Amino acid sequence: MRIYFATNRRYVEASIPPFKDRYNVEGPAIYRVGYAEVTKVADPVETPDDAFAIDSIYVEPEAAAAKAGDAEVLGSNAIFAELTHKSRVQRRNIVVYIHGFNSSFETCIQRAAQLHDAWLDGDAAPLVFAFSWPADGGDGLGFGQSGETGAKWKYFSDRDDAEASGKAIARSLRRLLDYLMDLRKQDIATQAEPCEQCIHLVAHSMGNWALRHALLSLRALIHGARLPKIFTNAFLMAADEDADALEHTHKLGLLPQMAEAIHVYHSKNDLALLISDITKINPDRLGNRGPSIIDGLDSNIYGIDCAAVSDTSVWKHGRHQYYRLRPEVISDVRQVIAGKALDQIEGRKPLRAGRLYRIQPAA
């Protein structure tokens, strides 16, 4: 399978993998694009973190324009052209993926491959476009590779890196938007039928913090205009964001402008977010109990309680990886992507019909 990516990580040509845990040498706003060829080598249920192997990584050559302030990396033209062509010809949806904290470039690609493998629309696998920001690679519950107390400060490093990466994510989204608009103009000029495939967004864990700053940067890039609606669904998975984030336009409150529907998957027993809440002196987390209020929010924002299906087979996941590993959650997402009416999705129990649901464990 082919996983497309953009990243503002530092590129080291002779290294494997070629992207490291610091920013691009030209600054955090500069990104490179490419794709990775990935092979499924094991059952993700049996080996949830080692089921996919990266065979090769192709990086588009960096254009001179990449170093000219806000000028875009022209190599993205080829990547977006291929991505969009495949979506149209093969009738496949696109999933834009922003990973969480404590993640290396390899981890990002492997987890994107899990979405490619599991988040099907019918029998069709989506095309996955992952943005990898320079989180510190590591193990365990976000405490870095050693898990020692001192290494927990990597959490704050990742938080700063996610925030600083917002402009690079925004620039890649704007490039995608520009490309889609150009294609739409071509369709109108040639009287072709518009593409019926959908683009979905998924942000996991601290990727939601990066998403907040991407939305703010994107609004600045388009000079304060209303953000374009390009996503059919936005899936906020185990979001390491404030519980009131969707209430405020200086947080995630701009997201309803870009997505037709926003689905907040949360779990009160998510250990990684409990650590974020208690030891990092953060406010209540969106990924623990969902939005702090539901009345007054955009009517297309929904809360999905995953507390009963958050356990996975690996203790160090801390009930934080259910979005890619629990069959009940994967089934729920697939039904959403397929356009099934929210009250008719199998495996859900309505808590407040039309707004709040709980995923039940499979029998």
C-alpha cells in the first residue's frame, strides 16, 4: 500500500528513515512531501504495533520556492495530482491523518497504514495522506523512550512542537484546497461530473492541539476569510485538547467551518489523557469526557463514548489507541464514513439521540 505524507521534520538524506525528530532546517513552517510503500506483515490484532513494515520512502525533490518565505513546495503538485487522480479513477475516499504525541516518523506511517487497512468504505480502502510533525519518538504513555520521570518533559516538548507545526499543516491544507479548487474549475470548463469521493480528517491525541494551531494559521493565510468546507467528517480521537475547545474560535471552534460533521470519540478511562490532565496541569481533556457542553455547539458535533471499548491488548497503550485497534470503534467509523444515519449505526446506544452515543462492547 502507498501512504502519502507531508512533514516538517528535518530531512537527512542518507539516513533511514530520512526524517528525524526536529524541524526542517529552514524552519517549522517548511514541509516536504512524498510517499511510503508499506507492506502488511502481521495481523494488527495479534501485533498491534508491528503489523506494517515500511519498504521504501520517496521524497519529492525540494523546489527552490520552498525557501522563499510563504512560497509553496512545488513538489506537492505531483503528490496531490496522483492522490486526486487515484481518488477519482478508483473511487476511493481520502483520509487526512494527524498523529499524536510521542510518535516517530515511522510510527506515523505505520499507524496511517492501519487506517488504510481498517477504515474501509465498503470494500474500498481509503487513500491516506498523513502529516507528521516532529514529535519525540518513544514508548509507553508519552514519557519518551525510557519512561523515566525526567523524560515526561518530552510531553511539553511535543506540545510546543505541535503548536509550532500549525503553520506547516495549514500550508499543506491550503495547497490541497488550491488543488481541489483548480480541479473543480477544470470540471466546470469541460462540463465533467464533479468527483463524488469524500475527504475525511482524523486527528489523534495531541494531533488535535496541532490541528487547533493549523486552523488558526489557515485563517491567517486566507486573511481572516471563512474557512472552506472540504471535509465530510472530522474524527477527533482521544483528543488531548481542552474540553471546551469546540466552543471557542481561538481553539477548535473554527473546525465546523471546514467539516460537515465532527465526531468526538472519548473515554473517561483513557490513562494517557488522565496523565495529561493531572500531571501536566491541563484543563479537563476533550478526549476524556467529550465536549464540556453540547447545547450551543454546532448541531453537527457529536460525542461518542468509547469507555467500554477502550482497552487494547497492550498495557502501555493506556486505553488511548482504541481508534485504530478496537473492532467496535473501527466498525463505528466505517458506518459513519459509509453515510449511515447516526441513530442507525450498529453497536451504538443513544444517550441523547442525534448528539450523544455510547459504543457497546461486541457480544
